[in-house]
Amino acid sequence: MNIQRHWLMTGAAVIAALGLGFGAAQVLNRSVPETAHADEDHAEAETEGAVVPLTAEQAAAAGVTVIALERGGGTELKLPGRVAFAPGAEAAVDAPLAGAVSRVHVGLGDRVSAGSPLVTLRSPDGAASRADADAAGAAADAARSAERRDRSLFDQGWVSQSRLDITAAEARRAEAELRAARARVGAFGAPGADGMTVVRSPIAGVVTRISASPGQVLHEEALQVAAVADPRRVELVFEAPPSAAALLRVGDRLESTLAGSGAVSGIVIAVAPANAAGVVIVRARPDGTVPPAGSILSARITAGTTTGTIVVPLDAVQSLEGVPSVFVAEADGFRPHPVITGRTSDGRIEILSGLTGTERIAGPGAFLLKAELAKGEAGHGH
């Protein structure tokens, strides 16, 4: 009887222990997922609310380039090019006649207006042209006076019609010679009686070269005195293969990269036929930032269709906690957007989902925003 009681008590204890353990396990199993889900929800909330509070100007100053989204699917051409002055934006200024430089009015980098004096020179040819103009003026005055006299005498019956016709013809010839003499004086820069001639800038801009100095004698073989260019009037010039002539159209957009600098957008304004060397010259108008003339470019032109998959520069996609993301420019800064990426080719990557195609995003320099975002998260952790 005692033995049976002992085994009954032992069995009850075991059952009680098993029940307690099972209940505790159930409690733990319920609490752990709830905690894990809470952490995940918190992390997602932090990611959705993350923003790098920089304006577009601040981002540009930090080295971040904001770009519009493009779509692939068209024919792409990668072209070498340069930034050149637009037609009429650069002038090589020659002295209109030979002579000795008396004064140089400008220096390199000076900004001038159209008509501003560049150099003054003394020219014997200029003095001679002025003397010829003065003599032609005197001869024309005399011929007009003679015509008036003979016309008065003709009205009184003292001279014949033929005499009046000859006098009138002489007056017309003298007036023509005067016009020609004045035109020569104007072409020579309107020199004075002493031959002093002022060479003036034909356009507004900046002096980019000075080729004359006081005391220098300019000969007909070498008359250049200066060069002036307008740095605001530039265009993008690219060299393309002959096959590009059939692909490119006026109005096509291009994205180019300055050597060692940021991106430059442009709109194609002209496509010349292939030249003797078999090269097609493509000219584009900068759309936005105006780069300095002489800069070297590398451009990608998407010709024809603009539909297709969204593509962005490879360095626009940054990994945030293992998730590919791009920084979208918004009113309050740059906000990371998770994306699904596709194929990569020639420095660009497809965006299969995550963007609508209307956004403006951080392109080159996006890694700086990632670093800034990491600093902000580290500060919140403390």
C-alpha cells in the first residue's frame, strides 16, 4: 500500500512538471515573435522616414549631381566631344591696316562691350585715306557748285543743254568718288588726319588673347591684335560615325560627362552631313549648367524612341542595409527609395520597379548621401 502511494505521488509530480514546462514554452513562443515583429516594424518605420535634409544647391556644392530619369530601348551612341564657342561668340580682331601700335587699352580677361577700344595705332595708310576722303569731299562740293551755276545760266539762256548735262555728270561722278573714299575711311576704322586709328571689339565678351604691344609695328602679313569671346555662348560639339546621320534628330536629348566633373545635359540642334574624313559633327545646346569652352566631354545620345525600362547611372544605386536604393530629390531633401534592379551595361543599370520615371534622383555623388544618412542614424542611436 505504501509502495502504490509512492508511485502515484511520483507520477503526479512528473505530470505537473511537464505541464509547467509546456505552458512556459507557449508563453516564450508567443513573446519572441511579437518582439521580433516589433523590431522589424520599427526598422521599416525608420527606413520610410529617413531623409537627408539637403537642398539641391547644398547637394551640388557637396558634389552630388541631380539627374532626370532616362529610359532605355533606343539606339545609343557614345561620342567624344568638346565644349566650343557658338557661331558668332568668338572674334579674332585684326587691325584694319598696317601701322605702329600707340596704345593697348585692354588686358587678358577684361570684359568689353561691342565697340570698346582694344588698341590705338598710327598708320600712314590711314592718314592717306583720310586725306583722300577730304579731297574727294572738296571735289564734290566744287562739282555741285558748278552744277548749280550752270543750271542757273541755262535757265537764263546763257549755256546749252549739253553743257549743263556735262556739269551734272561731273557732279554725280564727284559724289560717287566721295562715297567710295568715305567707305575706305570707315573700313580703316575712321582714322584721323594724323592717321591715328582705334581698333574696336566687334562683339561683347571677354578678352582671351592680346597679340599687340605698344611700339609694335603691324604689317599686312600679321595684323591680329586681340581675340574676344562670349563665355556664355557655348555649345557641345561631338564627332559621330557616318551611320549616326540616319539615327540622330534635332531635338534628341543627350547626357554627357565633363572630364573629371559632373554631368551636362543638352539638346541636339544640328547634325551635319559626313565630312571628307567621314565624320558627322553633332552640335547641341547646353540645357542648364554652361560648362567652360575647351572642356572635354563624353556623351551618350539616345536616338529615336524614348520608351523602355528606366535606366540610371550605376553609382546612383546605393546599398542600404543590403537593399538597392536610390535617393529621390524631394521638397525636404533626398529620400532613399528601395528599387529592384536589372541588367547593367556601360556604366548604367536598369530599374525594374520602385520608381515611376518622373522622379529626379541623385546620380554621381549619391554615395555622399548614403554616408550622410549613416551619420544621422548613428546620431539617433546614441
